[in-house]
Amino acid sequence: MTIAADYVLVSIAFAWLIAACITDLRKREVADWLSFSLIAIALGIRAVTSIINKQPIYFLYGLIGLAVFFVLGNLFYYAKIFAGGDAKLLMALGAVFATAPVFAKTAVINNLVFNITINLPFLAIFLLNVFLFGALYGIIYSIALALKNKRVFITELKKLYWPARKLIATFVLITALLFVMLFLINLHELLFFVIFVFSFPFLYYFVKAVENSCMVKLTSPNKLTEGDWLARPVKIGRQIIKPTVNGLSILEINALKKQRKKVLIKHGIPFVPVFLIAAIASILFGNIFIVLASWLAY
């Protein structure tokens, strides 16, 4: 029964993720009903399966996964890494992937560096893959935006890079020395992680320049939706509407509509496709970080 439940649970999750991807790419938002219904379905399937098999742990794991990703979703939301729709969908996926599907590849860190074996929870595997594919997806998406808005992007990049050039040079020197040291002592498994750390400052300023130059646009108040992020404070008479982590409220949007003046809105990257890619990779390959480290090791 658990095998059948896993197949049904994952199939529904993929159907919901595809629907969420379409709405995210088209409208830059994820409908709440998608996330909330997926939570209800995931817990419902787990509850029925637990009752039939007389194994309450299958349902309890769903609650734990939901709780863990509820905390992480809120952290990412208030850190402005995720929009509200992304955070809610992540919570739903916590209930879905709280236990590894029986047909998923087992991800084991074995004989790497210190000759230890570590079985990672499937939630951790999924989250690590989200980070990896999220970084790659963000870079590709940002490159496309930078090429599309080349002039303003280059101007903004120079403005950000020049004051930090000495700090970046020091960071690059340290990581380059670490790379050489690991290569000489034959710890090839860690070279991928050093390369990732080495590229971090360049990626940071690149993405920041893209955000400042390509993802802030003048928008008519009539096109605003609840939750849109203001890039700068807007003064309306004596009232000042300030950017907040929760975005614009309906009352603030109505006030802006009365003013009939375009405002600067910060647009995010549609991130839901990363959830879909990470879910597929987690089931088919396990932890992609370990796969890459194994390639480097051999």
C-alpha cells in the first residue's frame, strides 16, 4: 500500500508543479489554491495509508516535513529569497517529500574524504538540489536579462564592482590557493565545492547588477497586484508607502491608483521550475552534489 501511495503522491505533486510552473512563468505568481490543495492531498493520502497499514509514522513524517519546510519557507520569504507563492509551495512539497519515494534513488555519501557513509533524508536531498539548480537557473536567467539590457547592466556592474575590487581580489587569491592545495594532496572530491566558493563574489555582483538594472521596472498602478514589491518609497500627499517584505497591500494599491503615477516595482525570477527540476533530479539521481563530487573523484 505504501508503494501505491508513493506513486499517487508523487504523480499528483508533479501535476501540481507543472501547473504552478505555467502560472509562475505567465503571471509571476503561484495561486494559493495549488499549494493549499497539495498540502491537503498529501496529508490525506498519508493519513489513509497510515490507517490501512496501521503505521501512523507515514502520516507523522508528512506533518514533520510540512513543519520543517514551513519554517524554511518563512525564512526564505522574510529574507526576500522567495516570494509568498514560492514559500507556500515549498511547504506543500515538505509534506509530499517527507519520506523518500520507494522508487527514488538512494543518496549515500560513501567513502568520500573521511571514509564515512551518511544516509541523507530525502527532504535534505531535495533541498540541496533546489540550491544547486536554483543557482544554475538563476545564472542562466540573469545572463539572458543582462544580454537583453546590456548597456544599463554594464553601467550598474561597474558601479557595484569598483568599490569592492580589493576585497574580491583577496577572496579570489585565498580560494585559488585552497584549490591548488586540494589538488596537490589529491582531495579531488572537494574541488567542485572550492570552484563554487571561488565563483561566489562574481556571481553575487553579477546577480545584484542584474537585479538593479533589469528587474526594476516602472509599472502602472492598474497593473499592480497584492504582494508586488516596491523598489523605492512612494509619497502620496502626507502618506509614505514604503517597501516591505510582504509587498503592497490592497489598500496601498488603491491609494496608488488614485495618484495615477507609475511606480518602480521589483520583479523576481520565476522560481517554481527549479522545484520541478530538483524533484525530478532527486528521484532519478539522488543528491546531485554527490554525483558531481564522484565524477571529480574519478
